[in-house]
Amino acid sequence: MPIIASTKGLAPGIAGWTHEGDTFHPVRGAEPPLGALLRGWRERALLTQEQLAEKAGLNVRTVRRLETGALWQPRTKSILLLAKALELDTEERATLATATRGLPAPAESYDPAAVTIPRQLPADVAALVGRGRELAVLERHQSANTVTVVSLDGMAGTGKTALAVHAAHRLAPRFPDGQLFVNLHGHAQAMTPVEPGEALARMLRTLGVPGEHIPGHVDDRAALYRSVLADRKVLIVLDDAADERQIHPLLPAGPGCRVIVTSRRRLTCLGETRSLSLETLPVAKAVALFTRMAGRERVTDAPLNVLAEVVQRCGLLPLAIRIATVRLRTHPAWSVRHLLDRLADDPLAELKAGRHSVTAALDLSYGRLSPDQRRAYRLLGSRTSADFGVDAAAALLGTTALQARRLLDQLSDVHLLQEPAPSRYRLHDLVRDHASAVHAGRTNPAVRASA
């Protein structure tokens, strides 16, 4: 008569299992409990957890967590090593695969390549110019005792996502357990930033946790997420983060994982994070990007000084340069000189192609400001000079120097203001044009309504 094994200590939602001799069978409506199966086979083999770990070439902590149900989705390699160490036959290997949620039932020759591993990175960028130093840091930086986190921040259009995706593609071979990509929509048109609990649920499902086993509370989801990733090597890209609150629950704990975060805000309090602020490109690199994107045949007749002036009219901003090249390619009658003339008249009006627009990108940054910050931004856009100090800003804003400094620092933290020297500030040319347009009411209705 089949024996019903105790379910004490098993994961929620597993009703139990039966066994006849050495063959295990799930109770109808239940999934085979992986921990109980492994424990039963280990005891049959007269092995302790330490002995099984040594025989399989695994850490004893991995065996212990598998048996207690703390490790929901083990690495395929670990399961294969355990099956070999326990000397499981074909039927037992099939039962083990079924219990491992997502692993196909193996035959005599089990193919680990059949296991689905998340590969969520977007397509790599075709042209990445002028980011060699930052790319080297992303590839080299590694923490020995904790999860490695690198944060990329910068104003809208500096190419943070392009750099993160390019670096992730180069790093992917080091992370055999997969790559996750989550767009957090910190600055997205008509979308609110993704809540940490929602992001965790999506990542847990991707990592193989069934929806019915995902806890309701964000703290419990974060704990399960850390458990799932504890023994894995996974690369995680968290794109367009709104703030630290959104990021903290999404950070794994194990040193085998790496996280790349992009944000328009300088993120702090993320532990041992390496922060990189992306600036605009040097003129030579900006010209190289323009030439590559436009096509050498489209710029052959353009003098170098004209090309340099075009990219400067684009604010040396990668997004603006890419949009300008699209405008040039889609208007065969235009010359580079003609493009320059149009940019001289109204850069923001010209830097728009399809759904890509420098104005729209800056509108989104403006929309995330507090009322006091928006007022300061508008008033700074009314200045005739782009460079100023704290005292000049205080007089313009009608406030104290201390309060003005606080507002200027906040605008600097979200890269709507540059600080080339201590207590000296400057508006990027395109940001200044945008702030001036907002101040004068020359913006779309949504931006005017939030002014």
C-alpha cells in the first residue's frame, strides 16, 4: 500500500507524494516535492548531506537548501550532478526533472541545452562611440563578496541604455544562468514607473517560479527572488530607474550576479555601487558617431568644421546626433550644410524623428520634478546667460542662497543642470532651449499644465 509522506517543511502548495519501493509518485493534483525526493534518494544511498555534496562536487549549502525547499530553481548542472551522484535510473531521472519545475523529463541522454534560460537583452546597438572608458569599467568592475552593481546616470539622451545593453552583450558569456532585462519606465511617456512588487513578480516568473507560488507582499517576493538567485550567475539590467526605492528590492544578494542600472537621477545608498555619470561626447567622437550613423557617402563633401558645428548644434548629445542623421538620411536632397542651417534656426524643432524627440525626452524629465524644482527650472531658462553662480540664482528665484543651492543641487542630481566647478552652474544648450520654451509657454499642453 502506498505510503503518504509528511509534507512538513515543503514549499506551499505541494500536497504531498507517495512512494512504492524506490519509485516516487506525486499525489493527484500535487507536484513532486523536489526536497523530499532528494532526501529520500540520499537516505537510500546511506549518504549524509555533506557526503552527497562532496560526491556531486557541490557546496553542502546547495544540497541543504534543495532539501528544505529554499532553492526553487536550481542550476541544471547541479541537478545533473546530483542525479549522477545518487545513481538514479532513467525513471527516477524523469521524476527528478518533473519535480524541478521547468526541466524537461530526461531520457537516457539528457540534453541540458533544452532547458530554457532567460536571454532577455534587447538587440545590441549598431554604433557605440566614445564610451570606451565607461565600457572598460562595466566589464572590469567586480565585487568579491557581494553582488556587483554599476549605476549609469546622465541627462536624457546621453546613451545610457545603449551602453548598458552593449556592455551586457559583452558580459553575457560570464553569466551562463541567463540575463534579465527590466524596463522600469522611470521616465516613460504616459506610463507610471513600475512598482518593485510588479517587477519582482515578472522576474520570478521568468526565473521559473509558478505564478501561484509568488507571494503577495513585496518583501516576501524580494526574499524569494534572492533565494532563487543565490546559487546562480545571472546578469540583470534595470533600465530607466526612477529612484532608489524602486531599485533596492530588485538587487540580488549573491556574489555570482551582476546588476547594471540606468537612471537620469544620481542614485545613492545602493551599497557598494560603482556610479558612472555619462557626459556629452567630445567633438571628435561626436563627429565620428555622426559620420557612422549618416553613412560616409552622405558626409563626403562636408568640411570637418561644418560637421563639428552640426554636432555642437546637437549639444554633443548622442540622441540628438542620431536624430539628426535620421533627418539627413531620409531627405536625400539635403546636404550637411542645409541640415546645419536648419539646426541653427530652431534645434529642438529639428531634432525630432518619428517617436524620437529631444523635446519629448526633456519633457519627461521636467514632468518628474517637484513644483519648486519646476519653477526654478523655468526661471533659469529665462536667463540670457547659461552660466551662473548661487547668488545670481538666489536673486532670480527670490530666495536665500541656501535654498537656491538646494534647488540647484536637486536639478544637478537629475542632470538638468551641470556643475562644471564648485558652486558654478550651467545649463546644457538644448536644456536651456527647453527651459526657455517652458518658461515662455511654447510647449505641449501636458507640460504647460504641469508648469
